[in-house]
Amino acid sequence: MYRMLLPAAKVLQLDYVNGACIEFLQKQLDPSNCFRIKEVANLHDYTELLSSSEAFIKQHFLEVVKGKDFLSLSSDDLVKLISCNDLAVSFEEKVKIMYLMHYNSIYKNQFSMSPFQIQLGVNLDSLAIHKKLF
């Protein structure tokens, strides 16, 4: 229903309806629908809803990856997501994700770069293990 209501409210400049829909969708965010809500927000240029959905995805990443919508992410969207500095996973989890991406047939041959060239948003100088390895 909101997929029809949001564009209509925007065209008719019904700010109250827009605000109510956005607030409703923000409250409905969960691991099973966050990517679809993000897509709606992006499609209709709702920056507040887009920010909320992106923040939710980053904060609940380990739950979100278990959903069907995660598997349908484009390789570019996946790279952008795991490259975030504020993704709520450890550096080791990001490395595991890259390893799986490298060997997963879903993403095979879809990357413009090797998954191992993806910037992880982690300063290796800040990792204690870095000094032991190098």
C-alpha cells in the first residue's frame, strides 16, 4: 500500500502523509525488509528514510545477511556496504565475507575488481595483529 501512497503523496505535496508514511516505514524496519525499504526510499528520493534504512542495515548486518534480499544485492551494492567504516562487524567478519564472495558463484565474474582489493574501512596500523604479521 505504501508503494502507491508515497508517490501519490509526493506528487500532491501532502507533506503530512509523506511524513506519516516515512515514520511508519522507519518503525517497520527489520532484517527481512530493510533492503526493500531502502530501495523505496532511494527510488522516491526520501533521504531521511534512506539514511534510516542504511543505518539499520549497518547496525544489524549479521542478521541482515541471513535474508533473501541480501542475496539479491548487486556486486556494487555489496562492495559499497562492506566497505563502510561503520558496519557493525569486526575486521575478521569482513575478511570472511570477502572470502565467501570470492568463492561464491552468485558473485563470480561480477566484480570490477577482486574482492581482495576492496577497501575495508579499517586502518591496519591500528590493529595490534598487524605489527605481528608484518
